[in-house]
Amino acid sequence: EAGVAQSPRYKIIEKRQSVAFWCNPISGHATLYWYQQILGQGPKLLIQFQNNGVVDDSQLPKDRFSAERLKGVDSTLKIQPAKLEDSAVYLCASSLDPYSQKQFFGPGTRLTVL
Amino acid sequence: DQQVKQNSPSLSVQEGRISILNCDYTNSMFDYFLWYKKYPAEGPTFLISISSIKDKNEDGRFTVFLNKSAKHLSLHIVPSQPGDSAVYFCAARSGAGSYQLTFGKGTKLSVIP
């Protein structure tokens, strides 16, 4: 079974630039999550999708972050414009449904904002 | 406001001995508690979980204990192996709404051969 795929693995940009991350969840998983993990911290949920609908985006900085999962499969997370404090690893995870305890994580995208 | 706390950033244990990782929480509405393991440059992987109505769950070398009155859980690894060296995250699931996970900051376990 293929795992959660993410690209790119690494990205370096300057502040005020824009960046986009892509995630392809495990086949059949209806629920998709984007997390931000700052160095020395645990993952923090940014947004949760159920199929192509948003379940929870309460911690998403909506003035600069956006995410979509148009066809209910893969998803993109965008930051525009980026700030220095956005430097982090962005993790995508998926689960069969929102009640499932077990989430499957991708390898993450390490973003450095200079 | 940190709802899930892992107060030990790191832990070193000799191979073959027991590793005990601790986690405290503040929210009584959490219904499941989970441990995830993370190797460098990889995403976290699920290790073991426990329902809030249980006090112990065991899976091979891994056992999680839950003390609800103290709002404390611990992960025991016996015996510890060098391959267990990783960062361990404690997570708690909210029992309503989006059922989101709240993670602690992690504890880096080093198992010394």
C-alpha cells in the first residue's frame, strides 16, 4: 500500500514570496490533514478536510494561508506572502474517516523562509 | 496554552533496559491518547493508543498506562532496542467536533548499545 506522498521535500524562499505544497493521501482515505511543525514543537493542525469539504480550519492563518482539495483526493496548501515565522515542516496526513484514531503521515515539506 | 505536555525533551537509556516516556494533559474532554514515533526526515508513525475508559494497553514491547485522575499517561518500552531511538510524540484526541489531535512537543529517546 502506497503511503502519503508530499512534494516538494524541501523549499527555500525569501519572505513575501509565495509557495505551494502538494499532498496525495492514501487511496480511499476520506480525511486529509495539513499540519505545521515548527522546530522543537509538536505538529499543529492547520486544516482538516473530509472529502472535498473543510471540517476544521480554526488554526489556519487565513490572511496568508489557503488550502484546497477540489476533487476530494489530493490537496494543495499555499502560503502567500510568506513570513520568516512560516519556516517549519509542513506535514500532510490522511485517515479513513475523521473518527479514526490512526492518522498516516507523509514525510513532510521543510520550508525555509529567508 | 499547552493542553498536552511532554516535560522531558530527551531521555537516554541503555539497550535492554526499560524506557519510560511521560505525558500530561489538561483537557478532560480528550477521549483517546496516542503515541507517535518519528525518525529524522520522516513523518510521524502511529505506535499505540489507549481509550480514556481504559488504564492500560499493551502491544508487544510497548505498553501505555493512563491515570485519568492525575491526567497523566506514560509509554513503557521493554526491552529498549537501538532501533527505538527516535522522537516520541504524545497526542490526545478531542472527543467531539472535528476529533482533532493535539500533540505534545516530543521526547527524543536515545537507546545506547
